[in-house]
Amino acid sequence: MTYAIRNSVILLSLMIIMIIVMAVNNSRGLNVLHRVTQEKNMKANILKELRRENPDLVNEKQIIEEHKMLLEEAEKRTKHILKNDTPTTTYDYLTSLSKKYSKGLKFDFVTGTPGAIGETFYDKYTISGNSDIFSIYNFIYQLEEQPPLYTVEKFALIENEKGSIFSDTLHFDIELNVYFDANGTDMADINLRQLPYSKISYNPFRFRVYEPKEELNEDMGINIDAVTMIGITKDKVFLKIQGHYVQSLAIGDEIAYGYLEKIDMKNQLAIFKINKTGIPQEKILKIEKD
């Protein structure tokens, strides 16, 4: 066999091998393509069926936004079991609530007998004192709606005797359970929520119509008839008290006989709800320039 013939045979053999390899690879590629096409068609049919049965799925962005809103709403309602509890931790927490949301509420603080429900432990406390119904309501509202898991086990209100130094207030007793677990959350890692404003409109322990007090004292708060509004934002109003100092108020903050109900930024107005005689009335303040 000559040199040229031998080379031709070798080249022909290599070409045949390459053709066989390419054919095998093409066959595999066709099989993969066929399988992928089938899967694509199957998933397209499933998606089409889902969209037919659930027309809302067409608006994907709206679904994502609604899901996000649901998660945010769930977070607003979530309660956190504390990692641990001490009388100091609970006293500081209750005091912070009363100072921020119920300024007229003062209480005595007594520890009780601790207990457990399964592997979750709880401490028991009793707080008692004298305060007006509005401060008590605000305190209970914040206690129930804020993230730490505190439960009110017993709650009692007693009207004080007429003529006593507490005749304008109610005596309250509140028994609380504070739950904690090794897998819970540290109190320092829990942020208080900015809750929607809530307030009862009248004192159920008094006649709906009654005589107002003759004189105001400092404990009753700002006399709205003796102030000038000098500034306003969407969150606060700024009042000049008797021409001497400036006091800021947010929605819900109390004044004598009432509270700041609404701020109207568009018209530069502050709307107060005043209840001197059992009949709520609005008092509107406007910006007054010197």
C-alpha cells in the first residue's frame, strides 16, 4: 500500500468516526430539545389553567404588593415572648407606657407567684392606684397592643367616695402575667409601635351632663382658652402659654377638659375635642401672627 493510499484510508476512517460522533450528539441534542419542549408546553398549560381558574394571578405586581401589606399587617399584630423577665424590667416597661401614654396614671407595683404553661414561664404582678378613666383606658390599650406578651388576668375598677381627695378618679387593680422563654426576644430589641389613636369619648362613671369645675389647676393640663397657636406641622402644633413659654402637642395629647383631635395642615388649623359638661365640643385654633 502506497503512502498516499494509507493516508487516504486514515482520513476516511477519521471522517467516518466524526460523522458517527456528530450523529450521536445530534440525536442526543434532539432528545434533550424534545424533552425540554415537552416540559415547556406542560408548564405553559399548567400556567394557563392556573390563570383561568385564578384570574387575579394575571396581576402579579398587585399580588406581590398585597402579600407585602399582609406581612406588614401581621407584624403589627405579632406578639413577642420575652427572653427573660425581672421585676425591674417589667416596672420600667410599665412606667414607660404610663409616662408616654397615660400621664395621669400612678401605680403601686407588687410581685406575685410565678408559674409556667408547658415550657413557657410567666411572672405575675399586680399594679394598683388611682387615676381618671381616660388614663386607665389608654394604659390598658397600649399594654394589650404593644409587642411584648403581657396579659391582663384580672381587672377591677372601683369608684372612689365622694368628698375624698380621689373623688374625681377611679381606683384600679390590674393583675398581669409576663411570659418569657429561653428562645424569646430581649426587651431591648423590641420597639414600641406607633398605634392608631384611640380614646373613649366620655366618662361612663359620671352623668353624661354635669357641671364643670369652677377653676382649673395645673394637673388638669393646658387651658385652651388662654393659649395662642404660633406654629403647626403635620404631626404637632406649637402653643404659646400665657405669653411666656411654648408647648408642643401631638394628636391625642391631653389638655384641660379634652385633647388634640386633629391637625388640618391645608387650612392651618388645630382641632381640639373639649368636654367640660359631658357634651363634647370642638375648639378650633388658627395660626396667630404677632
